[in-house]
Amino acid sequence: MNRFALALVAIFFIVSSAIAKPWTQVAQSVMAEKVSSQADAVETRQIIKKQKATLTSEAVVLKDSVAKKQATFNALKEQYNTLLEREKQLKEELLAQAHELKTIDGTIRTSAKQAQDYFHDSLTTTEYPQRTAILEGILNPKKFPGLSGIQNLLSLYLEEMKASGEIVHRDGQFTDVDGSNTKAEIVRIGAFTAAFRTPEGVLGFLRPKTNGTGFVAVQGDPGWSLSGHMDDFFDGKSNVFPIDISNGAALRRLAQEQRSIMDWLSAGGLLVWPIVLVGFIALILIIERFYSLSRIRGNSDRNMKRILEMILTGDWKKCRQFCTDQSNYPTCRIISHTLQYVGNTREIIENAFQEAFLKELPILERFLPTLGVLAAVAPLLGLLGTVTGMINTFQIITLYGTGNPRMMSGGISEALITTQLGLAVAVPIILLHHILDRRVDKIVGDMEEKGTSFALALMKKGLITQKAEGGQ
């Protein structure tokens, strides 16, 4: 096509130059150009045909290539979708495994923490000091315990199980109650009990230290009975040894029971001392009442029999003298006073007897109402002390929470000491008050009975008149 354009341009120039040249030359030139143009056209057609064939062949190849690539693309797309689905499944499996691993990790760490708390108070830990490092490695939050952590934890438990069935007799050291390090023979009975015997022969029980690195002596004396069994065991003379199966609770109780009374009272707070004062006052009053009432004789049947005989015989002087001699009997004192009004009317005799009776009654009942009040006040003071202690305990809970049950139980225990002491004071006071009250009732009943017998004897003798006639 380009050559054809060049031919046209050449013709244009030839025509343009034909004006100046002869026509024949122009014709020859045109013919030559025509031949040349035709040749070029043929050559151009051949080239176009050849290129067309080439392009057709290339188009076929390209179509085949596109079809192959499309098939490859479809296969890759399908594979990609499959991989996406697989990735989704793997992510779900990974989340499930992560949850399982988290559960396993939590279970292992929880078991390790429980083991740490247990081994902290175990009597065998001092013989296996590597336990602390192993448990700290398992509890490391930056590292997953893994199978090795599980194996180590299992080994610790198996080690403890084995040690709990052993009896170990060795020389060692412990911290005495005064804080000093002491060398002694140490016996460990499984995981239950550990005891010591110093070269001086001092015996005692042992408990793990608060940091779990050794033994500390339990405060308190085992007593002669336990000491005998312990000495025989240390000397190899006996296989009997006292064991504390309560994991130290009995030993702590032993130390508490050997607290002094002042320590026990001081633990109850300020209101303990008013209760002690109430008990002291009540004790003084009870001693006074028992002493006073023991000197008063209530059973006066024999004396009354003699008085009635004297009344019937009319021997008034001897009767008055007898009543004066037996003045330690309230009945005799009352009759002696009533004899001054013999011969008067019945009302006067009864009033005289009642006057003497009422005069004796306060002497007999003296301090008994006070003892009743003290018996009621003692438990109320104890209850007040307990309420005050509980208020303090709840204030501690408000500040520090409930994370330390021992601290709360200790405060509650100390708060209840006042109630315990108040009841311990009140119960004996009530019982003794009842005994004294019954003693007074017996004396009063005897006085009333003998007074009635005396009045009846006067009536039989005719010494009670309707109007006053004077006394003898």
C-alpha cells in the first residue's frame, strides 16, 4: 500500500513535469512506473498474504494458548477456593486446639499451684528442696508447661506418695520457738508427723516453716505420756509413736491449750475484765452467803417440841430463856419476840409474829437479788463483747476482703471468748444462787411452820383473847 501511494505521487510529479517535457517521454515514464508499481503491488500482495498466513497461524496458536491458560486459570481458581475452604477448616481446628491447649495449660497450672500449696505445708519438702524450682518452672506464665511439665508434676506427686509411706530417722536442724537454730534427732512419720529430740532430751513436734524451707518447733509440751512413747521410739525400744493425722491441727490445738490464762483473757478484748469483776464480786457474795446460812439452823423440830411443852406447862420464863439460848435458830428468835405479846388478841399475836418474820427475812435473802442480777449481767457483757468483736471483724473484711479465712476465723474466735467467759461466769452463779435460794426457802418454810404451831399452842392454852388483857 505504501508503494502504491509512492507510485501515485510519482505520477503526480511526472504529470506536473509533463508540461515541460515531451508527451512520449511522459508516456514511457508512466509505463515504466506502471510496471514498477504493478511489480510492487504483486510483491506487496505476496507480503500481505504471507503476513496474513503468519498472523492466522499465530492467532490459532494464541487461541490455543488462551484456552490452555483459561483452563489453567480455572484449575488454579478451583484450587484456590479449595485452599480457602481448607484454610477455614484449619483455622477452626486451630481455634479448637488453642482452646484445648489453653484448657490443658490452665489445668496443669492449677494442679501445679495446688501442688505448690500442698508441698509448702508438707513435712517432706525439706528433704526435696528441688521441688520449689520445678514448680516455679511449671508456673512460669511465659512458657507453656508442655509434656515435660506434666511429667515433672507427676514425678513430684509420685515422689510425695513414696515419701508419705516412709519413716525417716535422721540428724538435722530446726528453728526453735525462740528463733534459734537447734541440732537434734528428727523423726518423720510419713507426711503426718515430725518430731525432734535434742541432745539435752527435750522433745517436741515440728511443722514446716511459712516459707517451706525447713522445720519450726511447735509451741507446747507433749506431756509425760506422749514423751514416754517418743523417747522409746527414738531409742529404738518401741515401734509406737504418736501421729497427728489432722495435718497439724491437733498440734496447733496443743499449743493453744497451753496458753496462759492471761493470754486467753487478753485475747478477748477490753470487756473481759468487767466480766471477771462480776465473777469476783459474785464469788465474794456467794462465800458470804454460804458462811452466813451455814450458821443458821433451819430444822428446829426438837427445839419446837420443847417450846410447846413449856407453853403447855405455862413455864414462860424458862421458855424465854430457852429461846434466847437458841438464838441461832431464826424460829427461836421469832418466838422469843412473839412471847412478849402473849395474852393479847389474836391480831396482835399475828402481827408480832409477822413483824419478827419480816425482820428475819431480809437477813436471810441478803445479796440473793444481787447474785441474780450478776448472773444476768455476765452473759450480756459477753454478748456485748462478741458483738463488738464481730463489728471489728467485719471492718477488717471491708478493708481487706475475705481472702484470708484464717484471719477472719481468728477474729471471730477471739470475739467469742467474751461470750464463753460470760457464760462460764453466769452458769455457776445461777446454780449457786438456786442452791442458796432453796436454803433460804427451807428456813422460811420452817419459820412459817413453827410459827403456826406456836399460834395453835397458844390457842389451845387459851392465851389468845379477843381483847387485850395485858401480858405476863
